[in-house]
Amino acid sequence: MFAAENGLRGDPRLQAISEAIRVVPHFPKQGIMFQDITTLLLNHKAFKDTVDIFVDRYRDMGISVVAGVEARGFMFGPSIALAIGAKFVPLRKPRKLPGKVISEAYELEYGADCLEMHVGAVQPGERALVIDDLVATGGTLSAAIRLLERVGAEVVECACVIGLPEVKGQHKLNGKPLYVLVEPREIDDCY
Amino acid sequence: MASEDGQDPRISRIASSIRVIPDFPKPGIVFQDITTLLLDTKAFRDTIDLFVERYKDKNISVVAGVEARGFIFGPPIALAIGAKFVPMRKPNKLPGPVISEEYSLEYGTDIMEMHVGAVEAGERALVIDDLIATGGTLCAAIKLLERVGVHVVECACVIELPELKGRERLGDKPLFVIVNAA
């Protein structure tokens, strides 16, 4: 669900967040309009508002784990975790985590990739939030949900700054609620 | 870095929350794993607080974090001190025009990139990563920032491996670390 449809309609922070995101055409390949959040991170107020909106939503939900997907999930997840008193768990590409891991494969447009989590990072029964910068097909987030559920955690929600059109109208991903702040913008003359 | 005697009481818990993993990524290397620090909410909170207390009144407008573990510590610091966060990334990850800096690894070289226009000449920057070993990565980050006229005030890491002499490699750039992993 989009934030504007879920209590934040007309919230001026959402417009500023949307406008702070840069659209880079044809990256990583022709036809893809890449939603670049690095410009959001340069705008202190918009970045702070992004984190605050998530923190306000999640602080009273008994969440003890924020799982962030490498690498842009690392830019948002830890600040949320710190503010709500949860631990931060990085979900990483293969062979980055040094200890024992569990792995979950997921599909790419061409081929497959793998997401890993440290064994012991999360206990059964913990309530978890999954965070990434953007959700497109939901493949990566689905793999994240599966990793957490395999160790007995309950995924309360998946949260992303940006949600691509494929997810509009989908309130759930793998049966889990999805919360998104903004839609992608078209290219304009600002950048 | 805080001295042994007058050591901030938060440091010992931070140090013990870091897991040491032998022979990763290869035999003979003892890996300092900060993921366990991130599981200890007090230790993680204290780590960020130590950095924020040090930098909040130093007029720093840029926190540059090195991929990927610098992305975990940098943004909370940037948000707390009112600075922007700039990710310093491996090649071909940043979508817009970039400047690149090549740096040496033990075998071979790697490249670090920063977006053009992320920082402006005259800005004051902090460079953050989880750990300093030889200092090669931090030097590359400093060079990228200085090439566009930014003043790098200090480098900050959670952990230093002093035997690898990264501090010397940084030359006149100050280095602040919380934990000394001797």
C-alpha cells in the first residue's frame, strides 16, 4: 500500500521525498528509468523525513529486527532500527557474510541470485521488518521474507521508499503487507 | 582514540560485541565481524553516539561512507549531525556520472566511485568505514573528495588493525577509531 492511501494523504513530506529522487534514464540498460535515491540522501530534511515516517509507523509494533537488503537497504534500515530499539540484520549477496549463513535463491530477469543471512542473527518468534530502497517485481523482498520465516521470525511488513507500478494495488507480497512511500517519477528537467 | 585509562565506559561493550572469525575470507586472516555489534542495540546506539558527539560541532556537511559496511554507520551519523550522506561505491553501481579512483589491493587493484555533483568545493567531510586495515580504501575515498575541492576533516572507523599501519598511510589525515583490534 502507498503511504498516501494509508494515513499520509497530502503530507507535504511525501512530495519533497519524491522530488528529491533523481531519475536516470537507461540505467543499467536501455529502457530502464532508474530511481536514484542518492540525491535523497543529499537532502538532509527529506532523508530525515523518510526515516521519520517509517519510524512513526513501526515504533509501537513490537518489532525487534530490521532486516535491510544489500546495499541500499543498508542506507535506510539502521537509522530505523536505532530509533525503534530493534537490531539491524544485513541481508547480503553471497560470500560477504563471514560466519555461518543460510541462503535463499531468487530469480532475476535473466538467471538467478542469492540472498544470505547469518545463522543466529534472528530468533524464532521475533517480529521483523524488511527494508529496501525500492520494490519492483518483489523477487528480492520475497527471498528476504523466506529467509526470516525459515528461522521462525514473523515478518510484520516490508517497507520501501519507492514502489514500481507492478506493485500498485498489491497490498501484499508473499502474503506479507507491503508499505511504500512514493511512486517512481518520470524524467523531468530538474536533473 | 581514547586512552586505556580514561577510556569511555561504552567502549568495552562495543569491543566485546564484535565477533572475530578466523580464516575469513582466506586462511590466516582474522575477520572482525561487526554484524554482531548491530545485534546489540545498546552497543550499536553507543557506537553512533560516540561518533556523533565527536563530530556534531565540527561543521561537517558531508559524511562519505564506503561500500558496503560504511553504509550502515554513515547515514545515522549524517542524520544526527545535519550532514548529507554520500555513498562511495564499487564500479558500475552509481547510476549517474561519476568520478573514479583506482587503488591497490593485496593482489591487483580496485576502483571506487562517487557521483559528480554530490559534494561541492569547500565542503567539510568525514569519511566513514567499519574498519581500517592498510588504509588503501580510505585513501581512495579521501582522494575522490579532495579532487573536487572538499576538505576531509577526519576519517572515522569502528575498528583499527594497527599492525597493518593504515594510520601511517593516511599521512596527515586524522583518524579516529573506537576499538583497537591488536
